[in-house]
Amino acid sequence: MKQEEAYRWLLDYSRETALYESMMSLLGWDQRTCIPKGGHWLRAQQIAALTPSSPKSDRSQVRGNACQGRSVGNSPWRAVR
């Protein structure tokens, strides 16, 4: 992967990570403040569905290794030449 492609991949990855973080924050806030009676089960399911993609899971490792030029799993990142 060329340097420009790697940079674009990292930007896209960072945007996606920020999107997941904002969704998790919104769901958490809603659960704490204004969830309707009986809505906790559904909210828990929504949060659980997003959790595997959370930046606190393997995404942090992918981002860290990408910045160092190493690949992880199915990451599109390859060392920049």
C-alpha cells in the first residue's frame, strides 16, 4: 500500500471509530436519562451489537499496528513503502 492510500485508510478508520464512539455515547446517555419504561432490554441489545466494533476492542490494536506499519488480521493495512 502506498503512503497516500495508507493515510486515506487511516482517516477512514478513524472516522468510523469516532462514529462508533458517538453511537455508544448516545445510547449510554439515553439509557441513563430518558429511556422509556421497559426499554432497557432493547438498549442493552443495541449496545451489545455495537460492542464488538468498539474502539476498545480489537480496533485499537489494528489502529496502533497500522500506525507502526504492521498488519493485523483482515486489516487492509500493509507496510508503507
